[in-house]
Amino acid sequence: MSTASATVSSRLADIVGPSNVVTDPTQLAAFAIDDKTPSASVSPQSTAEILEIVKFARKEKLAIVTTGARTKLGIGLPPRQYDVALDMTRLNRLVSYDPGDLTLSVEAGIPLHKLAAILAEHHQFLPLAVPYFDRTTIGGTIASGVDGPLRQLYGTARDYLLGMEFVTGEGVCAKSGGRVVKNVTGYDIHKLMIGALGTLGVITRINFKTFPMLSSSRAFIASFQTVERAAGMRNRVSQSHLAPVTMEIFSPGVASLFSSETAFRIAPTSIPENIFSGSRWIFTSGFAGNPNALARYETDLRKMAEECGAVDAAVLEGPQLTSAFALKREFIPVALSSSPATTILKVSVLPRQIAEALSAATREVESRHLPWVTMARGVGIIYFAILPTESSEGTKQQVVQASENILSSCAALGGHATIPWCPAAWKNTLKVWGLPRADFAQMLKLKKVFDPDGIFSPGRFVGGI
Amino acid sequence: MDSHAINDLKKLLGADAVLHRPEELLLYEYDGSVEVARPNCVVFPRNTKDVVGVVQIANRYQIPIIGRGAGTGLSGGALARQGGILVVFSRMNRILEIDVENQRAVVQPGVVNSDLSVAVAHTGLHFAPDPSSQKASTIGGNVSENSGGPHTLAYGVTTNHVHSLEAVLPTGELVRLGSPALDSPGYDLLGLFVGSEGTLALITEITVKLTRLPETVKTLLAIFDTVDDATETVVDITARGITPAACEMLDGWTIRAVEAYVHAGFPVDCAAVLLLEVDGVREAAEQNAEDVADVCRLHHAREVRVARDARERDLLWKGRKNAFGAVGRLSPTYYVQDGVIPRTKLPQTLRRINEIGDKYGFEIGNIFHAGDGNLHPIILFDAREEKQFQRAVATADEIIGFCVEMGGSITGEHGVGMEKDRLMPLLFTEDDMNLMRRVRDAYNPTGLLNPGKIFPNTKGCGEIHVRPLPVAGVSRA
């Protein structure tokens, strides 16, 4: 350890106690982002300690990356500088929960599955069915901006986040919003923290609206010969009065993806084999309600599927439903584990452009013989995973070319795309944050207000913020 | 105001789009609140280019600029608190695009809220945010204030229904925030600008989400002999995990005022009614309607009526949405509050409001969004008597103070504006507000756009908070 980093760790130890500072390189490897490892990790237990840490870092010009369960540190560009990992996992208390009001206030480091268990006791839940559900913290979920299948009915975190407390890059603790379900007092600063990768502040406390747990639910699943037909089914449902809980389209490759070992760990109960057939596109949609409503959904969905040319259809319930839902939720980790160079594009288009966007993307990868698989949400968000069999320079060039063309074709449709996951070594060649954005200048203005010295996750965000 | 500035504005927009004579400005010194502030001139841009031009002139002469839709706001958001140019969007009122398949519409800011829903009704879609002012208020105003309404209980407030904005920053820069496709990469600037009460930008175009009209709607009127029974019902409905599309409460005093005016069929001898609506697919809505009715009966509802058809349903809603107009007939002036409380605190809060009214000698009516704990106590007073006016403000402040004590908020949907700036410290520390001020200054660096709003005046110049009105206010909640 250098003298400089020894000073840093001793000062950090003064703030949080020596047992909450890690400087051992072997242990620190767990905090590495791309090719960079911090010289210390520090685990505060209070906002007051975080304030001290941030003030110290600012004075010493140290770069901080806030971490939770460290499941999504691969998102974004490599940090320009990375001195201290601010580990939030000890800030993990439930601050308050009022089941009667359906409101909740938690510290950022609380694991999502623990929170879900607490809410379940009161037959409530947060619609954050996100990847790495069994490990991720609530803070990491919000800061990374990942989504999940429940957004079809519930929207994303910005739709049920009520308020937040955070520490800015100047070492100031501030808050916005509140704890009631309706509130327009002051600016919605908390929305800015969603998906900002911690570049504006350290999220310390988050207030949410909770939701009554759904009564019985089921999933409808149908297979189609072409992507157009599967997308046609999505359109048919969205034109009806049905309000499904989830709605996704999967490409033919999903059958082999979901039969992988990782997939099996996540979802031990298999889904009927004739449904996830290797050559067909899959439409799935979850729905919930009383027995009459369930019957109505099933009848209507079967009829619509037939009209849309489905080859096969089934309704899942019980363990099969649980498995299918877990696989949908964990599509990204499963895809990441299935190739040495998984590159996942997040493509966003209007819902009616899903088939067109998918066809364009498919052409790009097929013409380069790159294996791929995709999951498209009914709202127009497509996760397009390229799964090369090896990570050579030649393969990289193929993936770079394919992704560039996908980014352009998406832009031509009026949408936008980013590459949240790819091999670290490819990040300086791939357009991780997509094409340049016209509103970038407006984003820089915010960064200057919240973190004028650029100590939070420097370089990782859009445009190298 | 500099006559050169007026001339420049006339040259840019044409003489018919600039008002500046005192008698022309009178109409524009009010909105739906109890505030008064007169602009130096009023302009009516026709397009985005006009708006950019107006902003440039304002910068050239260093004159404040304030955006305004229909002026139905309840917190003075669209008033020229420090004078200046009021930019009224009534001529930018075109629906530019309706994309039925993707459930989006592109509108100019001056489009009236309900006009959009009427325009798309034949497609089975609607614009979900439904402030009671929806027949007059504009979507630009709704976006600026992040308006709510009865059905936002289930459908969300305005911010949940906006995909993208085109806006002119006070510096004259034209920006586009968000996108019709979801999840724009980068900071959620859209989320910041929606609800920023006209302090960050003038909005020139809005892409909104259109929501499918439900297959089945059941509207129920539950009649109670005590206010406590009605509020306990709301608490219980929420606790049971039933989310009605709307859950509105009117107390006996308000019902009598409404009946005398609207004849909506509310029983005048009861203590409170709940106007409840459930919707969705037929099978779900029918069950929910039964469940809701059962909870009402469990809490001693004297009667639960279900609207038999669209006509009966419209009549019930007419009673709710015209309630403020009805109150306007009873008193020269009234003051509507907008506090929010956690829903479980409804019973004790309503009792407390009653006590506060007694203490100050006011009769206070209550008509509000019970389902999400958003209160609208109405204080009747005569603004011609200065003392009464001050007492009304003191009453309102005490009610808001109690809401905050209960863990609530000072405004649920009306905004802070110039009405509640001095109450901001009840919720926010100096650090919280400083950060928000700096965010404002990042986009509004000279402070020319809508000055004197949201944040308390740190210099404490002893400015009079609200001035009495000579005539009845027409307010909507």
C-alpha cells in the first residue's frame, strides 16, 4: 500500500471504525469496475458518516463509486478515476412502513428481497421485479435504473418513488419529495437520481408508494412463426380492454438460453417444452384478478392468439408461473452468463415499431453469424443480447459493426439505444451510451450543481459525465 | 416597462398579440388563487419561434417573463409577481398529432385538457389527468403544475402521462426533453421540468400518453350520517388493498352548497358522502364495486347508490366538479387549501380542521380527494374586511401546519407558487431549498423566468403574502 492510500484508509477508519474499511487488494477485487480497483472500500452506517466521507474525498480529490450488492457495476463506461468504494450495505434499515397508508421509507442498502419479505407480510409489494432480485439493494436498483416485467402495468420507479434523501458532491445532505402519495412541493430532484449511476449524489434514503399484492395470477404464453405475428399479438392485446401485468416477446433462441445451468438455478421448474420451441417466437403475458376475471383473460387471450396465428398456447400457474416470471426477470444475468463476450443493447422504440426494430437488429447479427437472443417488453423496450462464442479482436469488430448499425437503425425509427452490458475491454470501442444527445448540455448543468468537482463515479455516465 | 420593449414585441408578434394598456391588463392580474399581481404587458405567441423571440426581447430589456395557460391555477403560478411580460399560450392551442396505435398525442401547450380527451374519444382513448378545471385549464398549465384530479388516485398525476417536452429556456435555448420512446438515456430532465411551476422553461410542445378508456365504470355514492364513518371507510378501503379509480369526499356543508346549485341528487341531510368509482374489465369492476359497497356498509353507510347509467354518473361528477362554483355563490371570497396527509390520518385530521375553524370563527367546507389523502378545506371569508382576510390566512396556515405534523405535505396538486413559498421551510431545510434554487439557477440563471415563486424570499423584505380580492374568486381544485 502506498503512503497516500495508507493516509486515506486511516482517515476513513477514523470516520467509520477500522473494521469497516477494507484495503486488502484481494478483498478489494470484489469492488473492481472494469479494469480499475479502488484503494479502499468504506462501509458507513449513517448519513452523518457519509457526509464526512464525501467531504474528505472532496478535499483530497478522491473519486468515489457508491456500491450496493455490486451486481450492476458493469453498466456504463469505465471510471476515469476510482479511489474509494462507498459500500452502502450497512445502511440497510427499514426507516418506516405504514401498511395502512401504503408508504415506505428505507435506507438505500437494504436488499430488495428482504424488503419484499417485509411487505409480503402485509400482502403488499414494490413492483421492482428487477434482475439480480435475490441480491440487489434498493439503492443499486434505483441508481442503475434497471427495469422489470411489471412495468407493463405499474410503470417504472419514477412512477412510485415519493421522495429521497441524498448526499451531494459538496458534502451536503438534502432531500426532495416526501412520504405521502400525492405531493407537488418543490422540484422532483429524486427523479434525477434514477439511473444516474450515482453521478449526482449518494442516495441514502428512499420513500416509496407500495401496492396491494395481486390476487391470483396466471401467465399466458403462445408461440408464433414470425416476429411480426408475435408483435401483432402484442398490438392486439394493447387495443383491447385487457390490462395485463406483464407482456414480453422472446426470440427463438430463448429456448436454449433458458435451458442453461444459470437459468436452471433461477427457475428449477421447467416450462412446457412444446412452448419454448427452438424455432418460434414467444409471446407471454401475465394477468391477475378474481376467478371471473382470470377466466375472461384466458378466453380472450386464447382467442386473440388464434386470430394472430399462434402455433401453440398455454396458461401457466403455480410453480411453472413462478419459474417463467423469474426467467423473464433474470433475462440479463442469464444472458451474461451464457457467453464470454455477451453484449446487450437496450433499444427503445415506440411499441408499434418493435417488430421493425427487431427485424433490423436480427439482420445485423445474422449476417455476421453472431449468436443472439432477445426479450422485448410490450412498452417498447428491447433487450437485444449478442452472444459471441469467443471474445477475439475479430469478433469484437463484428459486434461493434453490428451494434453501430443497430444504434443507427433505432435512431432512424425515432428511438434510442444504449449498450449497458458488454465486455470491459470493448467499452472504449462500443458506443456504450449510444449516439450523442442534443440534451447533453442540459445534463452537464445539473452535474455542475450536484457534483461540481466530479468526485462521484467520474466518467461512467452519459457523455463521460 | 420600456416602450421600446413593447414596440419590439409588437414588431415580433403583431399589434393584436400584445396588450399593455392598464385596462387590458386587469384581467391578467388574477388566477384561481387569492393572489393579485399585474403584469406590464401580455403577449400571445402563435408558435415556438414567437416564444423564443419573446424570451430574447425579455433578455434584451431584462424584463421578467411568466408563462400562463388559462389562469385557473390555485397558487399564483401564472401571475407576474414582479411585473413583466405574461406569455399567454391561448393561441398555441392545436393538437399536432394523434398516434392512436402508440397511444401518444403531440399538443401545443394551450390545448385545453378536456379538448384532447374529446378529440380522441372515438378511438377509445383519453388523457387521464383530470383536474376539476379540465374544461378550462390547459395541458401546458397542467404540465407546469403537475396537476392532479379525482382519477389520479389510480391513474397517476400529470407527470406520469408526459413523454416529452419541447421548451424554451429563459436563456432562449430551445430544448427537447424526454422522448416518445421510453427511458431516454441520461438524467431524467423531463421528470425535473414537469411540475417545476414555470420556473425552468416555457413549454412549447408536449407529447403525452393516451390511456385506454375502461371497459366498465361503476360509480357509487355512499351516504353517511357522521364524518368519522366516511373517513374510516376510506382508511379501510385503502387497507384492504382496493384501489378505486377515484375516491372523493364531500362533507354535509359542501353537499348543501352543491345541491342548491347543481342538483346532483346528493342528500342534503347527511354528514358526508363518498363518491367512489371503480373501473377495469367488467369482471373486475363488478367485483370491486361490490367490495367497495360492502366496506361502506360495514362503516354504517346509510345508503349506497350505484349510478345506473352514464347520465346518472355524469350528474354525480357534475356535483363534484362544480362544487367550487357552488361555494362561490355563498361567499364573497373563499380560500381553498391543498394539504396532504397520510390516508390513515383522515379521521383525526378532519376533526382537527373542524376545531381550527371553530377557533377562528369560520365555517370550513371539505371536498377532497380522500383516496390519496389530498385535502381541500374551503374557508369562506369576506376579503373586503382586511382582518377577516388575515384570519383566513392564519386558519389555513394552522391547517397546513397540522398536515405537516401528520407527516404530510403543504401541497398535493395546486403547487407552491407565490401562495405557499413562505411555508416551504415546514418541509425543507435551507440545504434542501438551496440545492433546488441552484437547480433553478442552472436553467434560469438571470432569474427572469417567473421570479418570486416556490422559494421563500431569503432577504425577508416583509412582502405582503396575499392581498384581499374585491370579488369572489372562481377556483377549481
